[in-house]
Amino acid sequence: MTETLAALHAEAFETPWDAASLAALLASPGVFAVEEADGFILIRVVADEAEILTLAVRPAARRNGLGGRLVETAVVRAAALGAERMFLEVAEDNVAARALYARTGFTEAGRRRGYYARPDGSREDALVLGLNFSRQLP
């Protein structure tokens, strides 16, 4: 399973996670994946908070609602595990991902300066986004 997820992650990101990294995360307490043929989301739930660790959608399958379905399913599963809110970091320049998260109810909660290292050596800020489940369950 992790080989498939790693291959998909490599299609979706400039700096992908390998199968060993994904396997280690999935073996961690509170971590689960929601998968479809062309995408997956990896979530960690700790106490009453959940975090989106990664969301990968095959480029050819984008703009068809898959990302939103994955987020909505992850929110429901995280809530069932006791989470009351969800957070994530997204690159400030990732307009498509920011639009997806805005459509699913996430709002800006903070910023991490220079959080993402780019292959060319540059750094990009991350926006910390949050969703309070009591206000926005799908």
C-alpha cells in the first residue's frame, strides 16, 4: 500500500515522501489514510485535534472534486475519533489548495515563515489553516 501512496505522492509534489516515510507515519498512533484511486489524505488525530499531514491528488484527476471528498471524509473520521478541530499547513503560493481548503471551511490561523524548502533552494511561507468542527461538519 505505501508503495502506491508514495508513487501517487511523487506525481503530486516536487518533493515527495517515500514509501518508508509514509509507512512510518501510518504506523504512528492516531494516523490514518483515506484513499481513492487517484488521491489520498493522511491525517493524525491527537486528543481533540487533527492535522492534515498531506493531501495528494494525481494531476490528471484534479479539479473534479476528489480533494474536497477526501477532506470531508477525513473530517468525519477524525471527529469520530474525538477530534473537535483540524489544522494544516499550506504553501502560501499554492492557490489551488488554498481555494480547496477555503471551500471546505478552513480559515487562516497563522503563518510559518520560510516553512517550505523548494528544490531551487528558495523558501516559501506556510499558512496555518484551521477548521472548528462544531461550526463546519460536512
